Amino acid sequence: MPVWHATTKDLVANGELAVVAIASEQHRERTALWADWQGIDWPILWDPFNLTGSFAIPNAILVDASGIVVATGVRADGLAAALEGLEPATAIDTREVPPPQLAQLDRLAPDDPERPLFEAISRCLWSGAAPTQADLETLRAVASGDERRGDQVFWSGVAERLAYDTAGGSGPGFARAIAAWHEAFALVPTQYIWRRRIQQYGPRLDQPYDFYAWIPEAVAAKFPTPASDASVPSFFLTPTELAHAARRADERIETPGGTALVTEWNDPFLAIEVVAVRGTAAESNTVCVHVALHDLMHWHEEGGSGIRDDSSNPVAIDGHVATVAEGPWSGSGTLRITQDLPSTRWEDDAPVPARLTYWFDVPSGEPRFFERWVDLKALARR
């Protein structure tokens, strides 16, 4: 987008061109932050479901004043040539703006079997609230049908992740989204957009670039002196999305002999979430294990800052020092931990031990340090 913004800025200012962008991005708030940080002032249509059907980006389309597509696959360095001979718009269409809903609904009869599906997606985009359980069930039913298409399975995953984010970055939605996206990609392995959606949460070796490493800099520019973490939006970012390198990567922390690993998590103050994301390449032999510890008490004012990392006692997964993200990046009252592992370690029958270390601000009490040894594989399968 920055290249296109620089290329079209003068044309837009002179009234010779209007630009509308479509962002095939899961996270609306990250899209808005990027545009603000880059000074992009076009309208941006948020399309997490990839309803345009794009297989790759960027994908520039040139439309004339009559609404006729005159060129596709336009490159920024070829825009001037593509504009030659086109008449500038001389009038503005002043038709009444229809209510916000998908164009597909205008073409589907009331009794069309696909109508409930697109009604559910439409509500996900415009309701301003979490996807309802009824809409999630509608999308799941289509995605699990005998005649399911890859795009329908992908859409189900998008809705699951939206539900996860609107629930404060917790719950089963993340795991369900990853499972759906992997299934969709297996059905259509040439779909670049779906592959990128998985890769942003996947193993570092499977990521073609750093997806969200720019967010701390962009937030610092927008909120130079925040009064508190509450003034910064929660992005529910994991270390792998932030491209954080592991601390003391050469250090190993082995499970002490005789340690009984926790296989069932029963803590009234903290919830645990474990999700493994496989690489997308056929030859990939790595998974990214995501662990999130959610402070169930952080809504109590007397609870202070809730759960905090202890850098002097690092978290370890399968003997490797893991990477932790906390604070405004991960969501209030949450520690997010990631570690890449060989896929064979996740697929065999042996436990995957993890040492979870953290400080917890007990309501009306002194902060306490905790160290727990758990079997992540057992917790992920619960």
C-alpha cells in the first residue's frame, strides 16, 4: 500500500483519480493502525473473509468513470500508461446508499440455500459485536457439509477468530480457526491469501516476512505518552507475530527428574490455552506452539496488573527457552508464549513438558511467584 499511496497521491489530490483499497486482513484494528501510521487516507474496505476471491495480492483494478473495468493486474510503475486515454469522471453518482450488507444478498432469492450463510457473514462484518452463536453454527454447518468448498471452510475459520478477538483474545476460537484454515488450504493449496493467514501465526521458518513487527513502532507514534496500557488497543499479539527472537536461545532448561507434569489445569485464577500451528509447506517439519495464560481476576481493580512475566526465570517449552509477550500487545491480563518445535515432537506419544513461570498479583495480597511444570500436549487435547 505505501508504494501505491506515493504513486497516486498527486492524482488523487488533483481530482484525477479516486482510490479505494480492499484489505484481506483478519484484524480490522491492525489494518486501521497501519493506514494511520503510513498516512494512507483512502477509504479501505475490510475483507477478512476474502470475499473478492483474490488468490494473491496486490491486485490492482482500474475502473473508468462509467464503472467499466478497463484494466486488471495494474502495477504501480505502469499506472500512468494505463490511465492514458481515459476520460476523467464529470459527475458524481448520487444514488441512495443501500444498507450495509453483502452484494451477494442482492442476488440471492429469499429461499436460496446459500442466503443464511451470507446473512451470517454480513452480520459478522457490520454488527459491531461478536459473531452470534447462531451465526457460528451456520458457518460451521456449511464448512462441515459433504459438499463443502474451500472458501466456505475458510470463512468459518475467519468467524471463529473474530469471536476469539471479541471475547478478549481467549476461548476456543483461535484453535478452531487454525483447524479450519488448514483444512481450507488443503482443499485449495494454491490459495496465497489463505496460506498467509495461517503463516502469520505459524512457525518462524514458514513466515516469508515479519507480519506485525511494525506494531510497537506504530503504537508509539500514535500514543507517544499513554496514560496507561488501557489507552492502547489490545491486539492479542503473540511473540511469533511480533517476530520476537527467543531470549538466551542457547540455554536449555530440562525437566527435573521425578517431576509430575500437570495434565489437567484446575486454577480458579488463571485459564490456559494451548494451540499448535503447523507450517504450510508440504515439506514443513515444524509447529509453532502457542500458550496463553489468561488472568481470570484482572477485572478486579484491587488485582493490580494481574499476571506478569519473570525475565530472570524464563518460561521453557520442551527444554528450550520460550518467548513471552505481555502488556498492551497481548491483551490485558494475559501472557502469550510461543515456541517452534519439530512437528514429530507434537505428533508422537511423549509429553511436551513446559515450565511456566510468572508473578501473579493476588487480589488484596502480595504478588506471588509461581513455577508450574505442565504437559502442553495433554492440555491442548482437552
